[in-house]
Amino acid sequence: MFDPTPDDVRRENVSAGERSSSDPFAPFAESYDAWYSTPLGAYADRVEKALLRQALDPLPGEEFLEVGSGTGHQALWLAAQGVRVVGVEPSAAMRRIAEDKLARAPTEIRDRVRFLAGVGERLPFPEAGFSAVYAVTVLEFVADPSAVVREMWRVLLLGGRLVVGAIAGEGAWGELYREKGRDPESVYHGARFYTEEEFRALVRDLPGAGRPTVLRGLYVSPTVREPAGRACLEELEAQAEGRERPGFLVLRVEKMR
């Protein structure tokens, strides 16, 4: 998930040339991971990874494909659990960050991860090659999310799981990002934030699909300010669950035939 810092703050050191680049994520690549060092960012990361782990159910030795691997944050996390991960990412700037992080990782992690240039609509792999194919906060930013999901399904092994994590469109997080997207210079401009019903509809017509499940989390408000520590955030999350809408959704569907 992206840092909810106001875009006008993050743009202070971004030139007009960078903003008009064909790589819209280039201006934010260097600072993308910094949010995970803040109390709220670290907490959101823990919540999202717990949901992703439950959905992916990773086993050592399995090979996963990440569509839109960004700075490699999720891929390196999964590799530490013994999974082999191939990450496909269209942004050259984000891939450079991922490659730099991989180069500094322990040998056993480096041996399990590789990053490739590519787009989700045309994955450079044959059919049925991965135990799990996943994407995290990616479908919000693609022109044809159904095409990406079909490609993810195509390269998934029989019995494998397709997992998609997304910002919930009806929650406070989705409302915040939607408001930020009103700015035509924002990275969120043109992004789509899904309701749970719309999310489920993306996999409804996949051939041989099992019954999809949706996991929910991140009930804490995105407007919580520092110095809210982990204990405070966990308390706020527990208080909000059941009376607030979730901020993050994770969908899982298995390929049954």
C-alpha cells in the first residue's frame, strides 16, 4: 500500500519532467519503502502480510509469481520463508530499487528471487507454471484489470491459488486515496478502488475456479497520527473491527480444473 502522505508534500522535490515521465511511479520509487519505517506504515504492513500469508499459504520450495512486484517488498518477504519468487514489474525505477535490495540480501534470498520487466496483461511465461500468482495494490492502477487477472490465471498451475490484495474502495483508506486522486498530478489519479462485490466479480468467470474467499483487515483509520505505537494501533484496530469498513481486502481463488 502507498504512503498516504499528501501528494503536494511528496512532490516538493519532484521536477515537472519527472512527473510527466512515461514511468509514473519513478518520482516515488526512492521513497516508496520509507513508509514502512513509520508506526502506521509498519502496522499496515503487518496486517496486510498476515492476510497475504493466510491466502497464499506458502510452502518452502514452491514457485510464486508476483505481478507488479514494485520495490520487491513482498517478494523478499516470501523468499525469506523459503519460496522462490519471480517478480514482474513495468516500472524501471521500481525494478532498480528491487534489484538493489536483492543484491544486499543474504545469498539464500538472492538465489530464490528474480525480477523481470513486463506487464500483467502479457506475462512472459507459458501456461501453468506457478503454484501461486499474486498481485498487491496493482489492479487499482491498470487499464484492463480483467486482462491481468486472466493472464494470472493462465500461468497458474492446476491446484494453485490466485491471490489479489487491494485497497478497499468503501473504507476510509479508499476514500482517502480517491480524494487524493482528484489531483491530476497524483499517482492515484485514474486509480480505481474496488468494492468487495466488484472485487469478487473480477474472478467470477475464470474457467475451473473454485469458490473465492475474501479476507478483510486494516480497520484503523489512515488519519491516525504519530506517535501512535503498535499497541495503540492494535487497540484501535480491535475497536474499529465490526463497526468500520476494512481498508484492505485479499481475495483468494483456487484453480480446480
